[in-house]
Amino acid sequence: MSRAANQGYWKATGKDREVRHNEQLIGMKKILVFHNGRAPEGLRTNWIMHEYQLVEEELERTGALQEIHDADEYASADDEVPRKSPNERTDDCTSLPPCKD
């Protein structure tokens, strides 16, 4: 997966952390730090991002993926999701460059 952006890149830092629900491992969490410039000379910034990844083997074993799929069937792309407007933000994200595909 590319973590490159127009003005820099996201770099993983630290170790992956377990994500648990009712003491059951359901995924992993990785912390990424944004660096301005090109690797490996990029300058570290104070921007961080949390990346989550499901542990599918365990979810399949317990049947939790089926529950997620069943719940997904009731949701539609046209469903309204309440979101804060940009004017309601408490942080300033204007200096964060957009990600590249």
C-alpha cells in the first residue's frame, strides 16, 4: 500500500498494537507519522494517523464477519451519515497535503 502524498509520505512508527473486543483479538492498529519531502530524508511533522486492519481469520472463525456482512446489507450508499461541517472543526487541517492514489 502506498502511503505517499503530494508533499511527503506517511511512515509507520512504533509497533503494531492489538485491538480487542470482549478480550477477543479483532484487529491491529498501526500509528503513522507524516514526513514532509521524500524518503528517507523527509522531515517528521506532528501529524499522526491511526491505521486499522481487521484480523479476518479470527473474525471468520467466530462468525463475526457474517454479522458485519448482514448489517451491511441494511445500509445503503444513499443513507445519510451525520457529519460535522468544516466550520465546526476544532483543529486546522489546511496544512495537511492530500494523499495520492
